[in-house]
Amino acid sequence: MKIEVLGTSCADCITLYENAKRTHDESGKQGEVLKVESLAGAWFIWQAF
């Protein structure tokens, strides 16, 4: 599983990433949680939907 948290490093984005990472770690499932701070990267991911 791959979870990508999109944000520009504001306080809310950092909190969201930390909560997602903690929840994923506690779930025991394999995968990764990534923080995407680049607006170009976020736009690329958004276009995939």
C-alpha cells in the first residue's frame, strides 16, 4: 500500500502526515506513507485521477 499526503509543509499538512504515518504504523500493514511537498508532484498525482 502506498499513501501519499499532499501538502506544502504548513502545520495542518505536517499534522495530517504524522497522523497518517502513525495510523499506518499501528495498523501493522505493509506499505509506505509519503509526504509530497512539491506542487509539481501534487499536480502530477492529481492528474492521475
